[in-house]
Amino acid sequence: MKIQSSFLAGTKIRTIYFGGGTPTILSQDEIKGLFEALNQSFELDNVEEITIEANPDDLTEQKVKELKDTPINRLSIGVQSFKAKDLEYMNRAHNVHQAHDSIKRVQDAGWENITVDLIYGTPTLSHEQWQENMQTVIDINVPHLSAYGLTVEEKTPLHHAIKKGKQLPLDEDKSKVQFEMLMDFIPKNGLEQYEISNFAKKGYEAKHNGSYWTDEKYLGLGPSAHSFDGERRIWNISNNIRYINSIKKGQLNNDFEVLSQEQRFNEYVLTSLRTKEGCNLDYVKSRFSPFLVDFLTFSIKKWLKNGEIEQKRNFLVLTKKGKLVADWVASELFYIN
């Protein structure tokens, strides 16, 4: 924090996010110590949202009480599913009972700003069960939902188990159908789809995530954390021991790349199309070269014609059809030199 204290100089810090693992393993004193250090290095008078990620099995009555006595005002609970076979398939540490109890416990303690994560497209989740999972979110009155199709990363235990035939492989068609169910059901029940994977009641949209999607500066603290200063993407070394040793010397072991205008253009197209507002053509014209403006104008024609994109005033917005192939559409709009 001390080394990076000038990184956000001149920028109003609006959000803080404790994530990238299981930060609720920290004690109340450790969390308060982090806030004391933050206050010494940064100007936090304008902070609106402070989120911490938590697993359901961590949210004991004592832990919830401790968290309530810190500046944290938003909880992100990694439920993933309310179905036992699903949780077993994803090798989660918590069970269905803990998933329900943890949410009720934080609500009873007075938390309102809560988000839960759900995953769809697993081999163990039928369409009927996915419908029940979504209904549960509505029934328990959670104001924010993040929902993702399961992906299997290489070198993970699940990837290894699938290769060995010990676990069922993914079904892309099932994932597509369940995403369509998600887009139909959740908005009809009061949570707007403000980003492809995120749904919220009015006023409960994630402010922190929004900064990633709208090209704002952000600072990442800790090993492997990423930062963006408006021109460069910076990432800290991911090796814990080497990270700690460099900090002890008053240095920061990191690397960076200066983003070209083409890279910035591609990232803006990718992130903006995922949001309900869409890609702002006025912003594109003010930020990027006339060549890239012309490139985008030409490239979107087939998507407008085929119905994956629609133009609303000066914004390009994905239709429901387009959201099903969002990454493909965005990649086809990238400028590759």
C-alpha cells in the first residue's frame, strides 16, 4: 500500500474489493488492520462500496458478527448451486444446508447489499433443477446475482477427472439453453440484466465491477493482482515468496505492458458490448483514430443485418440472440494488425 500510495493520485476511490480467494479466512482484527493501513495510504472519503468474497461455510454466526463490525458493506457469497450433486461435481467445501443458512444468517444480521454466484451448464444440473436454483434466488430476496456457465480450466482437478473419465464432460447445448432460461426468468422477477453475467435490483448493481467495464483506473494489491493506470496493464508477480521478499526490500516485483490504441479499442468493444448500455459510438470517435471508427462502422454491418446487434441512438447493443454468442461477436469486431 505504501509503495503504491501515489498510484491513484487525483482519482476519487469509490470502491474496495477483497477477493481473489477466500479473504474471510482473515480475523476481524486482521481486516480492521488492513483498513487502518488503507486509510494511511489512500484518500477513502468518497468510497461507496466495500465488498468481501465469502464461501458459505465460512459465514458462521461469529464470522458474520465480526464482519458487521468492519467498514465492509457488501457480501459476495460463492453459493454456486443449491443442489448437492452439483456442489459435489464442482468439489465445493460447503453443502446445500450451509448455502441456505449463510444467506439467511447475513440477512438476519442486517446485510442488504448481498450478491450470490450461481453456475449453470454442469452435467449434474437438469433444466428443472436450474429453474429451481433461480427460483431460490428470487424466493430468498437476494438483490444481486452473478451467473456463469461452467468452464473447465486446464490443470485443474476437474479437468484431470474429465480426461480420466471419472467425471462427465460439459455439454455446450445444455449451457446455452440454461443461459436462455436465465435471461428469460431473472429479469421477469425484478433483477435487470445489466451485464451479460450480472443481474440486479435497481440500485444494487456492482459499482466495483463497473469500473472494469468502463475503462477506469484501478489498483490491485497483493501477489498476482492486476492494475490499470489508464495506459498500462500491470501485474504483480504470482509467486508468494518472491512477492513477500520484494516487499520487504521496499520494492514491487511486477511487470507491465503499454496498451496500443488497437488493444484499447478491442478491450473497449469487448467490455462495453457485455453491458446493457452497449458500445458508445461517440466515445469511440473521441478516443480512437478515424481508421478504427471506420473499421467498426464497416464491421458491424453484418451483425446489425443478422440481428445480433441493434443500434439504439448512438449505442451498439447486443440483442438476446447476440448475447448467446457475445464473445464471438466481439472477437469478430476486433482489429487485428
